[in-house]
Amino acid sequence: MSKMNFFMQYTGLLVATGNDVVDFFNRMTTNDIAKIGDTENIKTVLLTDKGRIIDLLTLFRREEKLFIKTSYYYENKVYEYLNKYIVMDDVSLSKCDGQFVNFIVTEEGKDKAMEKVSEYQSKLTQDNTQKNLLLYFSEDIGFESLEVICHLDKSHEIRSLLSEGNFQTCLDYEYMRVSSGYPEAPCELNENINPLECCLKKFVSFKKGCYVGQEVVARLDSQDKIPKQMVKISSDEILKADALIYDINGTECGFVSSAAAKEGRNNALGFIRSVNLDFDSEYKSVTDEKQISIKIHKIN
């Protein structure tokens, strides 16, 4: 039997319609989505005019609709922000009815899971697409996984289809994504961070036309002046989010953004100012005056 693990987390989901939908999101976000085809999906970053992150979005083209997966914490924020920019565009944006969850399926069994969920999807009625499923393969967590977005009402059925696998807790997921160097809201994705600082450059197009925040991001990239960089952190002691990081000279140079522990292994994500960054150097995290020796690692 193929090994399979799966996780479940809440997610935000919007839907947009209208003749200008693709053009609108192409002007609003970092990636080039002008040629997104039916049934395709693409990740892209929504920025402030100062080039800071509002959210990392996944867009799904499904016939005449564009579904927008948001971070669970940012659904309202993304909805309100996008609506401010819809003026003359033929775009209608709304929140999908109800609550939605995202299943993340990993290991070899994900292919069999895809077959089962696809078969289940084919039997669903098409009269309410907001309650149907969105399936896609992703490598964003550091390795390929199957992701299934569904209405909360269908979550027990999807979980039953995945019953051959091992259901993992939220703590298991947090350890996996931190260890893989994958940023999430609100810890790494927020308005204090730009996409180049947290390894989202692959979702930024430098060839398409203007988008909100484009000038700032392009300048940081062309001048190679990224203020701080996200790193993976490990330690022999338990790490804490929000702990400050100090370099070998005792200079405050960064902070821990997320921390997770499992079976005695302590990993974290954090940001260190570029001028203080040296992967061969020693660092310490400090929480409540307690100093902990840490090692920092590059994110592939």
C-alpha cells in the first residue's frame, strides 16, 4: 500500500466573473496570468502600492469563472482591497457561500487519491459550482502534493475518500511547512514583508506590464537591495515565534516568524537583515532574556 498523509486547513475562497476578469487580476497581481486557460491554476501575489504583501493567491480558471483562493485569515481583507480597484472594469467579485477547507495530500498515495476525488467530482451536480471541488497539484510546500478545496459540507466525504491515508494534525502540518521553508499568513505573509524577502520571486513576472506595487519590487530586484531574507532555523532548544535574532556581535538583526517542534527537533522560519546575513556565522534568538544558540539555513 502506498504511503499517504493528508492535512486539512480552512481557506478563503472568492469568485469573480465578467469580461475583464483576467485583465483585472493581471493588473492587480504579480504573476502573468493573461494566458491562464480553462481548468488551469496559477499562484500570484497581491501587493500594496508599497510592494508589501497582502496575500498569496491561487487563481483557478473554470469556464467563465475565476476562483480565488486566499489565506483563511485574509479573505475579507483581499475582498475589500480588490473591490476598491474595481471601477470601470467589467468585474463582479463575491465571497463564495459558506466555509471552505483545503486538503493537502502528500507521499506516493496522492495519485490514487486524485483518481478517487476526480471520480467523486464527476458525479457532483453542476448547478452550484461554489459547492463543487477544485483540485490541483502543487510543489509550493517544497515537494509535490495534491490539494483539494471543497465546501465544509463536503469535507467529511473527502476525508472518507482519503481514509487509507494518515490524517495529520495542524501541528504536523506546521512542522512540515516550516521545515520545508514555505511561508504562510499571517506569520510570513503580511504588510511588513515584500515577496522577494520570503522566496516568492517565482510568482513574480518581470516581463509583463505594470501591476500594483510593481515599481518597488522591480527596483529592489534590479538593485539587489532586498532589505531582509527569510531563512530556515534549527536549534537544540525549543524556539518561539517573535523571538529576536542577534548576530555574533550582539547586534539585533532579525526575528523568528514561525516555530515548530516534533520528536525533539526544533525548527523555525525567520528573517535576517541582508547586511547581517552570513550562513557560516553564529546567531542567537532571545525570548524573555533567554538566549538560544541557533543555526540558519538557506531555503532552496
